[in-house]
Amino acid sequence: MFDYKVTDIFFDLDHTLWDFEKNSALTFAKILENHKLQIDLDDFLEVYSPINFQMWALYRENEISKSALRYQRLKQTFDALHVYVSDDVIDSLAHDYIAHLSSFTHLLPNTVQTLEYLFPKYKLHIITNGFQEVQERKLKGSSIHHYFQKIIDSEMAGVKKPDPYIFELALDMAQVRAQNSLMIGDNLEADILGAKAMGMQVLHYNFHNDSEHGVCTMINDLIEIKNIL
């Protein structure tokens, strides 16, 4: 189904392999309790999740900094819930969230089975917009770090997907031509369109139940990769 032979596969990490939603919820349950904030976790996450999504979109476009992302997603959530939390506590929560997030290790369904299938056949790599200090810990904590030869993150590259340079850097580090590479990720703009613009082959893991777009094949479970590659 691909135009060229695939030798190298580049995965996104959050929402593609690593179960960000579950691990994030467990982290918030821990830190809200630690800070003795009497907020219903489900109510908090219902408000926080779309705000976090919007903040990350701004971060990808370089419209906000990393520190602003970490602060604003919490500040706006508490404001929307009409709960007063001081800036000092918000800063402490933001720090604790990053500190504890990688201690939870849930992966998305069939991640290990899929990696086990691909590992003997292809060179596997990661391209992630996540923070450098967190992503390595996520990979090691969830026991999948050893599958990947190169791990490229946006802080290392100085730009974020879909900027062409992060894909160029990844291809250079992996020493592979774009046409022989495959990018698999959940975000249409950052992962799929960004990689496709660089001449990479692409496969959209439809974690967010996006509408059919015709850009490339979409899969709803990682195990479907076994029927493609």
C-alpha cells in the first residue's frame, strides 16, 4: 500500500503509544489530593482536557512558551471551575505534574504487541513534541525505550512538529531517505501533514475519532499495522 519500501518507522509518543489521557488523569488524582484541593477529578478533567488541547496548539505555533503552557492550562481550568487557587499553588501543581507524570506507565492497547512485531523488521524511532525531560522517562518507565534507535524531541530540534526541520533532523539522525520512512501519529496537522510535506510516507492512528480525510490510511487500533506492514 506504500509507494516505496519502508525501512524506518517514526512514531509519535503521546496519544499514539503512551496512554496520555489515563496517565495524566492518575497524575492529577495524586497531585490534587497531595495539595488538598477538594475538586472532583472528573469535573476537573472535563474542563482541563480541551483547554490543554488548545494550549498545546498554541505551543506548537510558538504563540506561547513552555512555562506559559504549564501555567495557563491550570489557571484557566480553575477559573472556569470558579475555584480560587493561588499562583504559588498553581506553580507547584505544574511542577508536580511534570515530576509525577512519567511515573505512570499505561500504554495504549496493543502497543507492545505491535512493537514486538515491527522490531525485527524495521528500524524504529520516536518524533515527539513533548518535553525532553519527560519523554525519555515515559519510554523507560513503560519499558518500551529499547525498541527505538533514535528519539527526537522538539526541544532538541528547537522547533515543533509540523515544522519541517524536526522531520529533517529525524531523517538525518536515522540516516534514512524520506521516501523509505513512515510516520505514524495521532495528530493530522503535526504528524501526518508535517511528515507528508517532507516526502515521508504516513499512517494516521485515529485516536481522536477524526473524520475521514483522504490524506492517507487511517487505523483505529495499533494492531492493524500488522495487516499493513
